[in-house]
Amino acid sequence: MYSFAQRTDTTVLDEPLYASYLSVTGLPRPYRDLVLAAQPTDGNAVVKEQLLAPRSRPVLYAKHMGKHKLGITGELFKRAQHMILVREPYGVLQSFSAVLEPTQQELGYTALLEVVSEMRVQARTPIVVNSDELIRQPEGVLRALCAALGLAWDPAMLSWAAGPKPYDGCWASWWYRNTHKGTGFDMEVRDARKPLPAHLKPLLAECYPLYDTLSRLALRPLMEGQGPEGPVPRPLPAAGSGDAEASGTGPQAAAPTASAEVTPPGGALLAAAPAGSQKTGTHVYMQDPRNQDVLIGIRDGVTGRFELVWRPHARVSVLDSGYVLGDGVWEGIRLHNGVLLLAEEHLERLAEGAKAIDMDLGLGPPGAGLAEQLGELQRLLYDTVDANDMTSGVHIRLMVTRGLKPTPYQNPNITIGKPTIVIVPEYKEASPVPRERGIRLFTVHVRRGPPDVQDPGWNSHSKLNCIAACIQANKAGVDEALMLDPQGFVATCNSTNFFIVRKGEVWAPSPRHQLRGITRARVLTLCQQNGIPCRETDFYLTQVYSADEAFVTGTFAGVIPVVEVDGRVIGSGGRGPMAERLQKLYVAFVEEYCAAGRRQL
């Protein structure tokens, strides 16, 4: 509405059918009496005397909520050009619930679909604008909208003065506070994403299919010099000129909308519920129902935009390189006391793998260096966990794939745009059972390959080597696979790094054929700092079987004792003193590291 008000050929009206809607439904509003006093309650009279009456300017833009059409005759639908403004449901629910209790009727998605259906019955192409796309690409979307309406493009539509407007409805102080802060289509004036209260989640799930149906019809941005994509609706005649089939050049826009900008309320989340607490394994965790509703961060490599998307609605294309080819790199990162644990080391490892497969992260301004790109990636990670109000007990899967393909094919040269970035944060605490009881391993036939086949130091999406080992371990009825290198020396486990203890000395397999483990390196450093003899060396299975202790390390697992390998009991068959000591040292390190706060890269 503010955008169209900047045109010299346009008059705007703010929801002139609101009083009619309140009168018909009897619904309460904190400003109900103000609306009923300010507007006529006969909606059809408003249509005749305001919306379809002769006017001083060629164009009338009237903003409506879709639900306000209740009780209105079909004349308005025949003689006015309608455009639908639709916004992603999470933001709508967050905004609306700060003022009123949302329902499907109140949110209006079904009413918008009814308008679209009515347009189709009249053999007219619905004009749909995606509000979120409008915020991201205002000029392109407004150019497309003007073309669809048969209006000349006017750059004045891109900006306006901040503050209340004389044409605002009397409800503006309840709904337009954020809008009044902006001077254009500013993303900054929208509310930051916050977790929704649990009782609104079913309604959110109901709204998404309706939103998807509408959004698929949305106009695509149209930039200067381009022609419009797809059919453009023919302009309707000016109001009062009679038959809608007659030719004319003065369209008026009656726009049902489902957008509102307000401050969100806080919301309680469901408490965690333990499950599988007696299972063992390096990745056994306590299930938490809050994970059903987290916001997931997604950077679209084609548009370049980063969005926080409700988990049930999060998705990437089936033509993404990660899905088609397993072409990408990833990291698992812990969040403790609001701090990403060893973020600098994880992001450096990810960048090293990305560089090895010739994949630029595509972050920051053009020409940004590695440090600037990793700093931006860390910001996206913190934006995601902060939007979920997460502080501790959180595991994050950061995935970067090469991006979208036009067709399933491996050559990186045909990739469209930048890499796809996905950030999945979960409330995910490791079960205490494996830390105390230990795990069992089985040596599998699947070997860790040399770096000239596929570098085992890449934390890549192509994990079939490790998955094949894991499958064999599953068939053997143990917790994890122990893998050998091409020469038959012990290398690593399928998802963790392996250690043994012999005569008080910690042995780690040579790093040649395993992932450069962040936790593995930290444990070796802790040994050095605390006077524990340690070394990286080649050793055989025979030396594993006769070891005093064995343990594994990982970002999620921390330090977990190994009590059996290939049916041989290791040491006493329980957690040994070295493993227990290193567990305590590692926990103390985590507390100390995170107590220092968030670090700049």
C-alpha cells in the first residue's frame, strides 16, 4: 500500500471493508469500536460508493484482508483487478499472534485461495505476489506487478518516508509499528524469527500447503530490459465504464493480503524426553521433541538469500549436487553455553575440504578472502541457533554442497549459482550409557583408502566407504566398525577416531588414512599438557587386542571407552582409568573454552 501511494496516478485505501467484516462476524478486536465508528458497515455500499465509483485519479489501490470479502457480492470480483499478496506462514503466525489468537479463518489463506479460484472461474489469470520475494527483490517484483496490471513502472514505488501515514487505518498502532520504522522494503524491520508456542504448530502445518499452492503462482521478478514471464492479465476498464469485457486502460487493484508486521511473543517449548537410554554406541542420544519444530538455516545458492525455515518445511532441490552426487563437505559442531565449540577449527577443516574439491563458499562481498568468508559462515551459524533460543546441549550439522544442477550430471562446470548451505541445529545430548559402559567394535573388510583414491581427510558427503563399514558392523551386532589402512595397520572407526593405551601411553593411529579429527587432536593436546605420554604411530590388531584400554573420540561422542574388539575383551572389560581421566579433562576443556565467550574469526 505504501508503495502504490507514491504513484501520482494512484489513490490508496486501507482495508475499507474492515467494518463490514466485523459487523457480519461479530469478532472482537482491541480497536473494534474505532473501526465501526470510522467506516460504513455495509460492505456492498462501500464497493459501490468507494471501490467502483468514479474517481479523481486513474488508479485506485485498495488493500484488503482476503477474509473481508465475506458478504460482498460478485460485482467487485468482475470489475476490479485483484492481486494476492501472500507471506510465508511462520512469519505471519509470529506477527499475528502478538495481537490476536490466530485461527485458519483469521489468517486468511483459505480466503486467498477462494479469490484465486474465483479468478479462474472468470478465465482470468490470478496475480500473486510473494511477500518474501518482494522484500528480497523489490524492484524486480514491482516491475512484474506493474506489467501484470498494465501500469507503467514508477521508481518512486521503492521508497517512502518513515512514520505513520494519513491513509493508515485506525488499527495502525496495533499492526504497523515495524512498518513505520522503514523507508522501503526493508528486511531489517521484520521481526527476527523466534520459536513459536507449541499450540500454534498444528496451525502452522495446516497453513504451509495453502501457502505453497499460492506461492507457486507468484510473479517472477522482472528487471529492466526484460519482457514479462508468462501470461500477463489484460487491464480492466476504469470504474463506472460498465462491462468488464470492454477495453480500457485504468485498472484498479483490490488486494487481499495476509501480511502484518508486529513484535512476536515469547513461547515455551516442549521439554525433552529420554528414550533408548540403555543403548550403546557412539551416537546414541536423548530424543527431544523440540527438534520437530526448530528453524533450519538454508542459503539458496541461486538467489544467494539465507532463510530460517521451519524444519517440517525445510527442503533443497532434488537436483542439488549433494543429493545427486554427494558433492560437498560438512561439519558437526557442538553448541555449549551459547558458544560454538572449536568453531575456528571446524570451519578451517571445512574450508580445506572445499578448496580441495575446488568449491568456493561464495560468502561475503565479491572478492572476499577466506577469513571474511568463514566469519560470515560463523555468523550464519550463530544467527540460526540464536533464532531458536538455543544455548547448550545442541549439535549442529553444517552442510555445504556444490549447488543446483540443471540436470543430473557430475561436471562442476554446469552448476548453477553458488553452493547450497544448510544448517541443521538439534537439541541432541549424548546418552551417558556409552561413556560409562563403553562400546564394542568389529574389524571390517572395508579399508580406508589412500589419498590418491579419495582423500580420507575430506569430510565429504560421499560417505559410502564409512557406510559400508558401518553396515558390516551392524551385521556383526556391534556398535562401530574398526577400519584398517591399505597396509593392514589400524586406521580409524567408521564415525570416530580410535586410540589404545599400552603401559600408560596413549597411542593414536597414523593420521595418513583417517579424517583429521578435531576432538582427536584436542585429546592429544590434553595428553601433552597433562603429562600423559602419547604418540601417533602404526600398530596392528594384535596390539589392540592386548591393549590395557581403548577408546574413541568424536565431536558428538567426546571420549567413549572401547571394551571389546572382535570378541576380545579389552583390558578389564570396562572403562579404564585413562579413558575416565581424559573424559574429565575434555569436559573441563569444553567448559573453559566456552566460558571465554564467542570468538571472532
